[in-house]
Amino acid sequence: MPVPIYTSVCTHKSLLAPNVYELRFSKPDNLTFKAGQFLLWDVPLPDNPKDIQPRAYSIASAPADTDLLFCIKLKEGGRASVWIDRQLKAGDRVVMKGPFGNFTVDPASEKKLVLMATGAGVAPFHAHVKWLLNDQKSQRQVYLFFGARHPQDFFWMDEFRELARLHPQFHFHACLSGADVNWSGDRGHVQDVAQKKLQEFSDASLYICGAPAMVADIKKLALEHWKVAKADLHVEGYV
């Protein structure tokens, strides 16, 4: 079966945090996806627009949202990073393919849902949380642990905090791993904060997204020490 191909128009571009862009695109009428899936973009070489390569980006918007939302961390010298930073602008058309991926949540599960992310790895969780709380009206206990080294590296904080205020079953923890005398929130790596807050993980469905090294470390911890069942462990790394 051929992969669906869409052309989408960039409607918004702004910096969320150092080296992290928020991008919004028009949502094609015939595009359907599940929260946690990703799209492949056709990314041109900045100096040669005819040289195209695919790049995968998690959809940060919920399926019912009217546009497509992405957050993308720049990688120094990377093809897509240079193109996004220097060339892509509102009004530009981008070819996208998909959706792809199985980093999705079972809405029928009653297990507590534990989401751990660093940086732009929070993108699929933004979609999951909005979909579960706003669209599914789920009463499932959901915990989001969002890690960063510096306070300025956090983003979408007001939105996550407002969702936690409106939905008591959603628990949001911003975890600062670096030193900052003015930080009054949780301190430590996401796995350390999660262990202090939850203690028990054998009854959890665990999702991890972020830098590959972080994902690998938490995966090992989850299987060997937290006793998370393999079927309940879901990981996705980005480079």
C-alpha cells in the first residue's frame, strides 16, 4: 500500500528555547494520525533544493487539532537544522509522508501512564496528553516528567501546568538537572525525580523519548530495577 503524501504550508515559526523551534503547518484535510506518530518531511539541501532527503518529526498536536504542531531541536551543521533555521519561513510548502510509528497509547488501559522526556522529546507527549485529557476525557492517572539542564531549555510550561490544574489526574513535573539558585521546582534527572514521586513502576505503562543515551539508561533501569513489563515499556530516541 503506497504511503500517503501531503503538501502542507508553514503557518508559524518561532524559537521556543535555545536551538528549539516551534513550527505549525496547515493540516491536510485527508490526513489522519494517532497521538505519538510521526511524519517524514522532504528536506532539501540548503545549497541545492533539488537534493531531497527525508527527516522524521513527531507530531506534537493532537489528532483533533486544526493544525500540525512540531518542536524541533537544531543539530549543528545538520541538513534539516540549517534549512529550518536559515530558510524555512511562514508560507513555504513542505511535502510530508505518513503517518508512521507505534509510539501510541492504548486508551482502554487503566494502568498509570508515565511519560519521561528531555528536550524536544516531549513532542509526542504533548500530543498524548492533549488527546487523552481533552479528546478521550480519560480519567487515567498520567505523569509527565520533562527534563532539562537549564531553566531556559523548558518550553510549553504554562500549557502543561494549566492542563494539570484543570485535570487532577494529570501530574506534571519539570525536572532540572543543572544548577540554578532560582529554581524552585523538582531537581535531578527525570528518572531520579520519577522514582522519588512514584516509587512503584510495576503497575505502570512507561514511555520514554529523548536523546538515545538517556533513553537507553532509563530502559535498562526500568527493566532491571523497576520491574516494568516489556510489553509496558515504549521507547523512542532522536538524534
